[in-house]
Amino acid sequence: MFPLADPFATHLGCRCLPVPVLPHTALPVVIAGNAWFTSQDAATQLQVLGPSKLAHFQAGALPLDALIMEEVLPDGRRARRETTLRDLGLDRVVTPRPAEPTPQGASS
């Protein structure tokens, strides 16, 4: 949740919209991104970050909050985009692919 004084930032393909929280209204249950991400299984984490960012995250070199970059556009609007490994000064991590299983009955 953000105070009304904060300008609403957007991102590519954004479908977000500000929704007011009125007095005497129950607040929605919000799970912070870090808590949600670390509670996910390895396959989901890989799907979300991809192999290189996940390897850097697991090594402690990439905190999740570093993955979003906020910029001011020429027209003054704020926009968010995903931070690249290059932006962060990190290298792409090449992970070996698992060997394809040999079909039964096939000879090598």
C-alpha cells in the first residue's frame, strides 16, 4: 500500500490501478514479495527468475528488491521495469542442461 501523495508508477503491460482503502474497511491480506518468493518451491522460483537471476539470488548476490528499476520518463511519469543483469553488473550464469534420457532399446 502506498500513501496518496506517492505518484503511481506503471510498467510495461501494466494492468495495475490504485484502489483507495477507506476508513473502517478491512485491509487486504498482503504477502510481501520476499516472503512469497522464498515460500515457493524450486520450480516456481526458477520460472519466476530464470536460471541466471536465481543462481545470483541463491548465492546472495541479488536481493529481490534489486530486480525492479524505477525511471522517470521524458513526460515526467514514473515507470518501473525489470532490472537486467547488465544493469546490476552481474554475469549470465550458464547452467548445464540435463542429459536427455536414452530411449529403452536404443543402442549408442
